[in-house]
Amino acid sequence: MMKNIALLICFLPFGLFAQDDLLDDLESEVEVDKTVTAAFKGLKVVNFETTKLADKNDFYFVVAHRFGSVKNGIKDFFGLDNAVTQLKFIYGFTNWLNVGIARSSFQQKYGAHIKYRLIPQERDGFPLTVVGYNLVTVNTSLEKDQYTNLEFEDRLTYTSQLLLSKKFSESFSVLLAPTYIHENLATRSREVLPNGTTVNYDENSNQFALGVGGRYKISTRVSINADYGIHLNRNDNSSYRNPLSVGVDIETGGHVFQMHFTNAQAMFEEGFIVQGQGDWVDGNFFFGFNISRVF
């Protein structure tokens, strides 16, 4: 009996070492997910796209409204009589690739886009989430009596963006969106001279912009959002302004409800970046909201 106990005591350390080695081998095979998620809970900051994507097989239905300018006051009920609407459908083919189609009553535009994650932000790893976004729109409101030689290609506008976000904490995230826009028919500004003559000023067909945005959570389900677009090569005589937007995100079950104020009534990227018609200083801005529902 004493002999067996002595043998057990002799071999016990080797058994413990073998157990430690086995645990080390098992732990080395466990892949720890360091991906940082939920920099933004909505697909939009306000106007600009976020780095959030629909998950695989998720189907999003998005309804967006921009009402008329609040500047006219009670005359048109602070713009509520003059709504612009966009309906959008988005499908997640994979966790990193989304495809969407939309229709906006502003200039009767149709659009199709793809959105794809290139690099995720990681804890103790890559510091940013990088997402690509490409959009093509068709302006069906253009008439040949306005443009005599109008062709279908003239109705098309192309937008490409690189969306860069960083989640600094559970409460605070920021976004940068370098943007390239190509208009086959460039946006035109008009000026009426004192003698009654109208002068046209056309934008460059190739336009560049930088979007900046952020989100700050003030409670578990509510955040304050804002974004601003800097048009880098806007015509000096343009009658349009850079888009500035502020709003609130409210998470309610299966959808995110966004309420905001913005000086750009258009909702497609080339619309709110190039053709922001309102002026905050003059009180000429628009109330709006986005509702997204996941199926």
C-alpha cells in the first residue's frame, strides 16, 4: 500500500504538467473574435452612410422623409405640407456585402447601390472599420424641353465612397467619408443679373467631397448624431451649400427611428452633397426622419 502511494506521489507532478500542456493546446486552438461592432446602430449617420451593414439574409425596408423648409412657418405648417419621400430596400447577401435599390420623389430619382466591408476594426488590431460604397442614380425628372439634346446617359450620376469609422468607446464613434461624384449632366446654378440676363454656372462633372460624422449615446437606446459634407471643388458661383445635419437615433425593437434637421432636402448622396439648398443662418432647413425595419 505504501509502495503504491509513493508511486502516485512520484508521478502526480507529471500528470499535472501533462494536463497543463493539454489545456494550453486547447486554448491555442480557440479563435478569439476581436472585431469591434456597432460603431453605429443605423445604416445612416443622418445623411451619410455609416459602416454598418445588413447581416447575411437580412432584408431592410427604409422609409425616409424630408419635409419642406421650416422657414415659412405656419403657412405650410413648418414644411410638413411639402414632403419628399424615399423608399429603399436593402438585402444582405453576406455579412460583408449589401445590395440596395431606392426611389426618391426628389427629382424623381431611382438608385441602386452596393456596400461592402473591406476591413473591420479590431481590439488591439486594425484601428478602423473600412467600407466601400458605390451608387448610381437615374434622374427621370429631366425633360427634353429643358435640354434639347438630352440622352439617357445624361440622367446618370455615379458616387463612390470610402467609409472609415472608429468606435472610441461604447458611447462615441466617428466617421470619415472621402467621396467622388461623377455627374454626366453637371449641376447648374443660375444667376439673374440686374439687366434681366440669366447666367448659368455649371459644376465640374467630376466632384470631390469629404463627409464627417459622429454618434454619441446618451442612453442605452438613444444617441445624438451629426454629419457634415465638405464639397471640395464647388463652383465659386454655386447657389448651393454644404450639407449640415443633426438628429437623434432611437432604437425600438426591430428598427431604428431617426429624427433630424438638415439643410439638404435630397437623400441620395449626390443630391445632398452637391445640391444642399438650405441655409441654417437664414432658418432655411428641413425636418425629416428615417425609419428602418429589418425582416
